[in-house]
Amino acid sequence: MSSNIYLHPVGLALGPQSESTGDGPGAIRLAGTMAYASRFVLIVREEGKVTHRRVFGLSDAAEALDEPGGTLAREAQVQWANLQKVHDPLPLGERTVRLDQPQVMGVLNVTPDSFSDGGEWLEKPDAGAAHAAAMLEAGASIIDIGGESTRPGGNATFEGDEIDRVVPAIEYCAQMGAAISVDTRRAGVLEAALGKGAHMANDVSALRYDPRMLELVASAKCPVVLMHAPGTGEDLHSLEGLSGGEYKDVVSDVFDTLHHQRAKAIAGGIAEERIMIDPGIGFGKSLADNLLLINALPLFHALGSPLLVGLSRKRMIGALSREEPAHERLGGSIALAMAAMNAGAHMLRVHDVPETVQARNVWRGLRDAALTDFGLLPGM
């Protein structure tokens, strides 16, 4: 039987001193972010079933991590170190993106059926350029350019068409000096994009769709986002590749897939510090699956790579509210962004940049105040 271990931070804290009992910090800093955790659950699963569970804090962490024994205990130690790993800034051309606070990635879709702009930014490059400039002015650290519709039921896109869509957008964003990510799963598109000034790959298939992608990313030495989606062919949302056509446990299944793809990427020559991970909210997942994953976001720091989350305007927002169309989901998008920041997400991929940056700045103000508040400690 195969056994896997998962280290879930479940007790989130405002800072190390807020949970202190007087003999040192009471919480660890999650993945170099402004999020902290004081309580954890160690889970062992065999064939998907929980066979061991231990809740612990900092005071009994060493004992809890050792308890499973053997290779499981060694993996627990690796995940414990990963939870506390401070990630280096991302070098993106002339820009460097720090990961010690949540960064905002602005979405620029250049597809004819985009729900964010109805195809305007593809048909009217001047409008697309103006939108990109506005996102940068509002505080976007990266512009993520996509030329393929990846929503459920989206039309298939040929590689040549995708290149024709993204290249003009990359060129005008490069002229602005933007840090540019290209949202593609095709090596031909990435190669063309890098040649025109893109700096980063955002692969919604986690390098599984196009066998040439891994080698290209490794040779180009560009950062890459590995996103989870269950489909292995054209349909990213298909569950046919899953055992029995369904998740056994969506959180551990997504974690295991990303763990495997991350290890494969590193073995294939991609530097560990150039990898980001994304649990793929909304891709081949039900509303219940998405909610479980969002609540479990702190777990994904145990993989050892910075965490990117795309929650903006997702269909789940309408499902939880009044079935609002995509352009009326700002409130829900901000609520989910706040949840991701509380979980220590390093980057938020969003459509509504000014509003999300404002929310991030207010969130950071609250965190700064908490980290400098020692009023509850003895003698203060």
C-alpha cells in the first residue's frame, strides 16, 4: 500500500507574538509571507484513507513529525521545512517581484470569447494596451496574457491562432516595461512569446499537455507556474483521467499531482526557485471541491514553491450568491482574495486590479499593525 503524508496548518495567527506563551514565538511564518500558523494537523493517508492523525503546536512539533516513522517521518520534516521556507524574489526581465507580501497579477485575455472583455482587447489592440497600462498603473506586478479560452466548454484553439493573438499584446506590454507572463500550455506559443519579450510561463496543464514544454522552460530558464487541472488532453476539465472518474479526496489528490509534477520539472532541469504552484480553482472541480481547496490553501506551502491562486470572477461566486454574471462578481472576488492572503498566497491572478490592490494594501496595514503589537505580552 502507498502511504502519503500531509502537513496542514490549521490554526492561523496574526503574528508570532499573538500566540506566544512567553517562552518564544508561538507561530511560524508561512512560506516567507505575512501569514502565520500556530497549530497543525499531520495526516497520513493509505490509498486515500486516513490512517494517522495528529494535531500539534510548536511545543510538540518534533515529537509529532517523528511519530509516523521511517520515510514518512522524513517527508514530514521536509514539509515542515517547506512551510517555513522564505522564497527568493522572481527575476522577470528588468523587474524583480518580491514574494514577502501578496502580489497582484493582472489578467489580459486576448480571445474572441473572453468573459472579461467580450473580445475587445483582441479586436482593438489600442484598448488592450490601455487596459494593460491601467493595470500597471494600479499596481499589478505582472501582466498575464492569454490567447486560449480555458473555461468549461471553450472553443478549441490552434497553436498558430494563439500565437497571433498573444504576440501583439506581448509587444505592447514589453514597450511599457512590464513583467510579462504568458498563459499557455503549448511550447510553440511560449517560444514565440519569450522571443517577443515575455518572461514567465503560466501552464494550466502543469507541463503535462505538451511534451516539449518542460525542456523549453528548462533551457529558457524562465519562471513557470504549474497549475492543477485533471484533464490530460484538450479538455482540461475532464475527470476521465482520475481513478474511477472522480477525486478520492480533492485536497490530497491535487497536492499529490502538483508534488509529482514539481518533482518531474526539477528532475527535468527546471530550477526549483523558478517554480510556482497553483491548485487550479474552478478547473475540473465542483463547488464543494473548490471550497475545500480554498480552505486548505495553507497546506500547499508544504510543497516548497510559491503559491499563486486564481479566484477572480469564478463561477463559484455566482453559485454562492445570486448567479451573477462574471462582470458582477467583484465583491466575491475580493472576499476570496482576502481568504487567499490570509492563507499566505504569494500572488493573486485577478481581473479587477485596482480594487484588489486596494484590498491588499488594507490587508497589509492590518498585518503590519498586528506584527508590531506587543501589548498582550508581559511587561509591555
